[in-house]
Amino acid sequence: MGWWRKKKSENPDEKQRLVHENGKVLLEKLIQYCNGKSNPIKTFSASQILRATDNFSPNNALFRSRSSSYQGYRGMLEDRLVLVKKWVAEFSSRSGKTCCDIAISSMVSGHKNFLKLLGCCLEFPYPVLVYEYAESIICRPKNGPRYLFDLKLPWNMRMKIAKEVADALTYLHTEFSKSIIHKDMIPCKIFLDEKGTAKLSEFDNSVLIPEGEKFVEDVVEGTVGYLDHNYMYSGRVTENTDVYGFGAFMLTLITAMNPSLVDKLYKDSPIKLVEDGRFVEIIDPSLVESCKEQELLQMKAFLILSLRCIGYVGEVPKIIEVAKELKRMLVQAKTKSPLAK
């Protein structure tokens, strides 16, 4: 925190410079993504953020990103529990990416399956973001690096998370004149509020596909295991880029592993295991221990759907089709009726 000492935070010229520079970039992103039309974005002062987080106290630290580029903090702001995201690594393009996140977050804040942006602070070198409070689905250390989310989540909750995230992606792909591609569908982007509602977040790597176009070219970036192979080799971002990432996320939910490990740890491919009736071998053991036959059928259908999204089985579906199929699975799970074959 050396770059933000108290005496510096009290320098009005420095504050004014940061607000001007960050505000200029933010305005550019608001115009680029939503023609300047978005839900109001509240701005907080640096002193408010520092008070809310007790000067970014380690006691309020909730998580650090996989790349250690940002830190999430719990805070109390205006008598409300909030989640504060602060960048700790320096990148030349970071301000632009963060403002991209702010712009898109402001566009989707009315949808229940997105982490709601309450406001931001432009008085830091990189804008600090303030969200409604929610917990990351990423598990705490104890389980080791193999586990990418809280293994205490029961099967029906994992299905619900998948369905709600699919709803969020459907909204991004279909609600606006330009499709928004999230492009980074990894577990640490998913949060749960106190009611257990899944919230998709972080749009710093997102891109727009212009109306009438099928793809855009962009710098290849992402996480191994969740990165669409077509995008990885061509640099072309399509709606299928998110479908692939979502399929990989589904695979993580049911196996509790990074998708890149699934092929490495088993002699046969996932689709081969399904075809041979041995799919249970790759399912998270904590799910299998006490599940009933009906739940095993649901897991098989869920696994096959994830493999379709990745492109292992048949034609890659649209995300809206995936969301509808997951909704059907949830309804059948509640009524305990057998899945249609």
C-alpha cells in the first residue's frame, strides 16, 4: 500500500489528477459500450473507501484473484455491508480494463444474476469498485489446489448456480444490440448472495460483437482449461467463446477439478467414460457418496450438456438453449420425475 500513504491521499492536486484521468477513460468506455446511457454510477471518495475497509486491513481481506492482481475486501459503507475490489498489480492497460468492467456492470446491474455495482472511487491509481456484498464460490485453502469451489455445495445448489449463470450469459448475448461476450468464465467470477443467488461478475476482459457480425478479433487471454480452442488459435471471439467457457465451468462444478486436468488424470476421455457407463469415475466423490439413482441420472445429463458446450458431443448449443435445458433439469429434480431419454 506504499503508493497510497495518508499524506498522499490528502493531496488535492493528486486526487484531482487521478479523478480527471480515470474519469476520462470511464467516459470513453461508457460511450463505447452503452452510448453514455447507463444506470447511475455513484462515486465515493478515497477517505470513504479507506474508512470502510479500515485502510484495506488484512482482517477485512476476503480473497485474492488467481493472478494476484486484485484483492477483495469486506467493508461497511453508508451503514451497508459491501464488497470492495482493489487492484494491487500495475498494468499499463489496467485503468481501461477496470473502466470497461464499470461500464458493463452498470448496464446489467438491474438483472438479479449479476453482482450489482454500487459505485466506484476514481481517486486511486486504478478505480476501486464497490459492489453489493456477496461471497465467492471459491473455497478457502484446506482443500488444496484441486478444488476450485466450496465442496459443501450440494448437487441441487450446483445445478442452480449453473442455471443462473447461464441466464446471466443469455442476457449478455441477447439483451443488447451488440452482444457482450464475457470471455473469462472461471469459477472465481461467480458469487453467491445471502439468499444463495448466483452472481456473475468482472467484465474487464469482455468485448462487444457489433450488430450483424458473428465475431470480433481480440488479444488471446484467459485461463487454461476454460479457454475456447477456436478463440485461442484464431483470436476470434464469438458467442461460442462463452459457451465453451461455461461448459468448462459446468465440468468444474460436477468434477471439482480444472477441466484441463480431467483429460490428464484419466486414461479415457470424458465422453468415452459416459459412453461406457463409467461417468461416475470423474464426478466429485463428495456428490457420489450419498446420491440417489435419480440424482446420478441428473449428473449424467449435466455432464453430457457440459461436453456439448465444450464441443465434445454434437453441435455446440446457443447459451439460451443451455439455460433452458438446465431449467428443465431443475424442474425435474424438484418434481423427482425421471429425465427424458
